[in-house]
Amino acid sequence: MIGMLRMIFLGSLLMLIGSCKVNYSFTGASIPPDVKSISIQYFPSSAPLAPPTLSQQFTEALKEIFLNQTNLGIVQRNGDMNLEGTITNFITTPMAIQSGNDAAAYNQLSITVLVKFTNNKDEKQNFEQAFTNYASYPATENLATVQTDLIQQINQKIVQDIFNRSVSNW
């Protein structure tokens, strides 16, 4: 009799625990369960000084963060969410002028991306916003020699900002 009560109790406890569902996310993403897909369009560049590979690199970095940090499927069109936009600025400016001469100690590469986010399940989440980030490099370096690494650093920062704004409700 006691053995049977224990089995009923343990069975009930296991069913109760098994029916509880908790979603943990270490990325900060809070995506409703009815959102299953995202469309990420190609981000063309209208920045005159941008290298020709920038658009492809940025678009791939954006897709990668959604693949790695969410369970969303990436579809060509008509996703539950959609990201589209344009790279609008790619510029180098002198920073940190050295005392004693008019030369800059560092230059700063900045990239700006205009993003339109559409959430087809919750229109209140829609936004259109420019995201800008930068990386500095010594003025003694030629931009052509450090450009690849700088673009990768800046892309990662901008992509993280877009990800946070679109699915983390920050």
C-alpha cells in the first residue's frame, strides 16, 4: 500500500515537473513562440568609399548572429520578421591630434547602416533606425592594411546592436 502511494506520488511529481516549460536564453533574445522565421535582405552600400565586399560581409554577419543565437529559420521572403536596409556611410576621420604637430595619432573608421525591421507578428516592435559604430587604428598604418580587421570588428558591433534592438526588446 505504501509502495503504491509512493509510486503514485512520484509519478504525479514527474508529470508535474515534465509539464513545466522554462525558456532560458543566454543571448538575451526574447522571441515569442509563434515567431519561427526571419528574412534578412541583402544590405547594399551607397557609401562612396566603401569596399565592394562590405555589403556581402555585413549581410553574412547579420545572418550568422541570428543563426547562432536564435532558433529562427532564415527564409528568402515573407519571414515572420524581416530585416532590410542600406550601408550609408564608410568614412575615416583623424582622431587624437598629437601635441607639437598637426598630425593625428589615430584615425577612426566609421560605418553607418540604416535598418528597417518589420515584425509581422507584432507591429509595435517595428522600427527604422541608423546604427553606427567605429574602430580606431594608428595613423601610421595604411587603411588598406588594417581595413579587413576593422570592418570585421565594426560589423560585429553593429550586428550585435541590431540583434539586441530587434529581438531583445532593449
